[in-house]
Amino acid sequence: MDSVRSIEPSIASDLPSKMVFVAGPRQVGKTTLARHALAAAARGMYLSWDNSADRKEIRAARWPAGESLVVLDELHKWRGWKTWLKGEFDKHREHTRFLVTGSARLDVYRRGGDSLQGRYHHYRLHPFSCAEALAPAALPAIAPGKPLTLPDHASPEVLAALLAYGGFPEPFLAGSERTHRRWQKERMERFFREDVRDLDAVRDLSTFEHLADLLPDRVGSPLSLNSLRGDLEVSHRAMTNWMEVLDRLYHVFRVRPFTTPRARVLTKMPKAYLWDSSLVPDPGARFENLVALHLLKLCHTLEDTEGEPVALHYLRDREGREVDFLVTWKRKPWFAVEAKLSATSVAPSLVYFRELLGIPYSFQITRDGTPDFVEKGVHVLSAARFLPALV
């Protein structure tokens, strides 16, 4: 399976007029996406900054003659990449297309003014979702603020595979526990020894690794940096910086509470989730992490391909009522999601927030499957049916 990703058609339509930047976690499938783009081009070339021979070719700026596509991987590791790329694009934009990929958040290198402004579109590539794994050529059409189109049938086998192996292509497609264990070990070793080192922001690597080891057990709960700082015996400044590094390198993403005068927020602390949900040991937290990934992918896809102002939050008030996720559009509630391993009744907190905030659509989804019904305005259904409705 060499699956087409949901953002590929939009990338293809952007390349004739703009540079395209694609960022995402290590081994999420950026090279495969680039190969698809090159296969569709009349001529092209792939160059990686990690390869010494390719670095010479990049600096020499020798591009194919005529209409062509140039893929530049990990270019952000070159300190002067922005100014250089601006010059190359302005000089060759009539016939040379540039696709830039990287395993770090590319906007971290655009501080102090963006010299590339107006010359590129930025995309974030995610691990496989249920929709991509099931029907990559026929992803659901989603209109922000409108009802989701739920499929007629559930797909429990895809959900089970994503829970077991995560959505990164190699272990998911292999479907093997042995392959998954070896892939995960090697990926994390390279993450710490190469990606973190290349960012040049962490001196105490062993303590930094200890932080990464602590995070899977804190998935789904408000994340206290003070608590982590005490466990690791480091300064608040170091802890803040390290969490930002993990965020920039697509290891962690944080979901912040939705604030409104109508809901008295208990805490401003975000919840932390991992881009590789298979790292989370607890079954309930792993399921919640997988749901978070699907919802974040929906938000990023609508933002990156359509420019829609969609965001992911959670809900919690001072009385302890909580809902796992709220997706907003134009800063207003669109739909809420409560994720449970199993359930036969509607969570009271979901009903409460639905009525308080006027949330148009509310879902309670379960890992283990449940009879499909609607109660008090909440649609209760299996995650195996709900998640394929997303991109």
C-alpha cells in the first residue's frame, strides 16, 4: 500500500504558483509524498541536506532545465536557507517548482521577519487516520460549522490496528508487533541523537530523555510544568524550553482549554498528547490520544488547505466538569467529542456543556463499540464509525 495522503491534491494545485513547505514528524511519510509529486512532474530531482553530496548540489543550485520540480529535504538545517531559497525561487519561479520538506516545525526558523512571506504555502503531514487507511482516494468532504457525514458502517479492524501500531506508515502497514517494537526503538534513538541535536537547544540530553519518558503517563491530563520541573530538578526556564523543543520536533502537541465568560475555567494548563499514540501505555489514554490526533489532523487540514480558522480545545470548569475535546470554527463551538473505552449512557458533563455553550453537534464515542443512539442531543456511537468521518 502506497497510500495517497489527504493533502496531496491541494499541494499539487499549489505548486505551479507557490513554493510548498511540508513539515511533520520523522518517518511520517514526507519522502513518499515527495516521490508522488516527483512522479507527476515532467522532470525533477530530490536533494537532502543530510547527504553531503546533495549539500554540494544545493549550494551550487544546479536545477534541471525546463519545467521541473525540485524537492529539498531537511533544508531548514542550513542556517541561511531562507535568504538562499528566496533568491532561487524569485530567479527560477517561471519554470522550477520547489517542494521543501522537514522533520521540524519550519516556522521555528522564521523568526525576526519572514523573508519568504507570500511565496509559499505550508502544510503539516500527519500519521495515517482512519479515513486515509480506508479510502485514500475518496476522503469525506467536510464543511466547517456543518454536520459531519458519518459512514454507514463501522471499521473496527482499522481502529484496532491504529491503536496497536499507531498511524506512522511503516509499523501500521507491516501490522507486526516485532516490526513495531524495532521501528519505535530506532526512531526514538534517532530522534534524540539527531533531531534534538540538530536543533541545538538541549545540553542535558539524558534529563531531556527522562522528560520524554514521563510524558506518556501524563497524556490526557492537564500538564503542570511545575510538577515536571520538580520531578526532574531543573529550572522552569529549562522545562519551558524543552517542551517547546518537543513541540517543534513533532513529538508532543498541546491542547488548550476553551475559554469563555460562560464557563468558569478551572485551569489554563494545556493537555499534552503524543504524535505517536502507540507510545502511550494506558489503554484509555492511548484511545484518547488517537482521537486527539484525528481531531488535530482535521483542524490542520482545513487550515492548511482551505485557510479555515479551525482549532482544537478541551472543556473544564471549576466544578470539575470536563469534556475531552471541542473543535471550534471562527472561535465558536462547532462540535464536542467525549472519548470513552465503553459506555451505555451519556456523560453528564457533555450534556451540561452542550447546553451551556450552545454546541451545535456533540458526540460520545467508544473504543469497544456501542449501540448507536441519540440522547439529550448527544450522538453516542463507536469510534470505528465516527473517526472515518474525519480527514
